[in-house]
Amino acid sequence: MGLPRCSPAHPRNFLPQLSSPEAPVDARILIAQPDYARQLRPLLPASAFAPDRSTLTVLGLNVSILMLGWAMARQLNISHWQGLILFLPFALVMGNAVVVLLFGTHDLMHSKAIRQPQLRRVVELLGLALLWMPPTLWKAVHNREHHGKTNSEQDPDRNYTFNQPQSWGKRIQNLFVPSVEVQPFWLYLGMTSAWGVHAFRNLTSVLLFNNGSTRYPVFSFQVSAKERRQIAIELAAVVMIHLAIIGLVGLRPVPLLLGYFLPIWIGYSIVIAYIYTNHMACQITDINDPLINSISLKMPGIFDTLHFNFSYHTEHHIFPGMNPDYYPHVRALLLEHYPKRFNLLGARQAWQLLMQTPRHYLDATTFASSCGSINQPCPLSVDPAPGTGV
């Protein structure tokens, strides 16, 4: 255990081979997200853009799983070790339910599947509560800032740049995120904690300051006064929900650890394992080109079924409000029309890229270690033509 390594002795060029060859000269121009959407939408069925209300049923089922798990956890006793062992597999199921709540609510908040405003607010709050994420903040940081400025300098979800001032946010991210520098202890701790840091960083930035110049977030953004009030109210409701769950589970250490904390840690770990691969190995782009600044994963079908096809991330950035069941159709079109631009990797391959490269942007297409001793070109970078990007 210790601080991240910062030594030039680490491998610089040992990177897995990508499935697609280097993009040709005529593919180097960045293409904006609406241009992809305009070309591909006529090739997709109208049903792909119809609201998918079945997500509500799935969310309800997973809320039931969690409530059953919390009720079971209340009965756990350290003297009955057989019951503790039997509960562990169900804790894994509960952890997956945490993932489903986030990914399902994420899709609902991009779509118009729920038209009644009151029901929509309740579903959003319950779906994001275990993630400590007020829905109004999610709409700002994810729907507006991240999707509108994906992996640009103004994206609050990108990597820190090498030249950004040192802050507690930058130091913690350097400790936790997969990179050539990361220590195993901090990486594993970060899997359970990085989501919480992300939420805390953005929450405190908008609630305490909201001036657009806070130094510790990746990029500081502002919300309106109305949004700020709503975020505070929703955060209070989230706190009450967590207190109610703890009250249901009980304050005894074993039920609290296995029934409350363990499923949340499992859920956060699965969520962040996906999120790390979404954009972190990609270059910065001034023009929002999802095929250049995003990565899609080839995952076993069981994970795609459980997680609303969240591995189809580039496809999602082209059509955020689409029924995720149709993302495989978009992938087929991307492979047909843009095979040399599309970043489609296996999960292991994507993680290898992250673990064998630094995590700070030295410039748009170069990664640097925290102290600058290791510089590597972004392995997925495509140099934009003059005047078309950074």
C-alpha cells in the first residue's frame, strides 16, 4: 500500500492491439453527434424511438429485491454463521439491483417514457437515491454538461489535465482511477468509493459555491437558483431514504455491513467499472464526436440483458433517448458505415488500455502521469484535420 507510483520505469509502449486499424487520412475529420444521428436515423425502425415503459417494471422488481434483502439482513446474527454465508450471494444480487436502478433511471431520464411529472420525480428520486445523486443534479451534470460537451475541456466527467492545479479532487482521482501509476490497494478501494467521490465533488461544488470557478472538480459548472434549491431538497430526501433503510436493517454491525454497505459497495464497483471504460482512454475533442471520444464494449449477453445494454456506450451517445434494446442495430450500422472510427473493444482490452496508460491529459491526444515523467499518446487518438478540433 502507498501512493501511486510515478516513475519512468513503467512500460510505455506495451499496449494491446486494437481490433481496427489506424484510421485513414479521410477519417481524421471530427464529425458532430447530430450528423451521425441524421445519417443513421432513417436506417432504424420507428419503434427504436418509442418510449420503453417496461423499464419501470424492471425498476420495481429490483426495488423489491432490495427491500427483501434489507428485511433478511435484519435477521442476521453473528452467532449463526451459516446464515451469514447464505446471505452473501443475495448481497451480490442486491448489488446488481443498485446497478439496475442507476442504469434504468438513467435511460428513463433520457426518454419520455413517464409523462406524469409527479410520478417521474418520484421514480427519479428512488432510482438515484442509493447513488447519493439528486435527480436535478444528474440532469445538469450528465444530461446537460456531459452529453452536450462529451470529453471536451468543459466536460465534468473527463480526466483531469496535467496542468490543472493540485486539489483534493485531483489527488483522490489519481489515487483511485486505473492507470499505469495506480497501486492495487487504492484501485480496489476506489472501485467502492470513486462514485461517492464523484457525487460529493459535484454536489458540494454547486451547493456551496456554484460560481463556475471551483478548483477541485474536473470542470466546474453552474446551475440556476431554482435548480440549486431543488438539488438541496432532493438531497435532504435522499438522506431520509438512507436513514429509513438503516432503520429497517438495524444498527447492529453485521446486518449493517452485509445488508446496507456491502450491496452498495458491490453496486458502485460494477457501475464504476463500466464508467471508467466509457471515455477515459479517449482523446479530448472540441467537437462532440462520439465515435472518437467514446468506447463501446463487447460484453457477454447476460450483462447486456441485466444492465440495459449499457456497454453500447457510443451508440447511446449518438441516440441518448433511444430504446436501449435497439442499440445492437446501431452498432451494426456503425460497423458498416464507420468501421475504422468506431472504438469497439472487449472489456479486458479496454481495462488493459487504462492500466497501461497515464490518466492526465497533457494535451488533447497525449496522456501524462501525475508528475509528468511518463507521457504516452492516447492509444485511440485520431488526429483531427486542421480547423476541425483540438
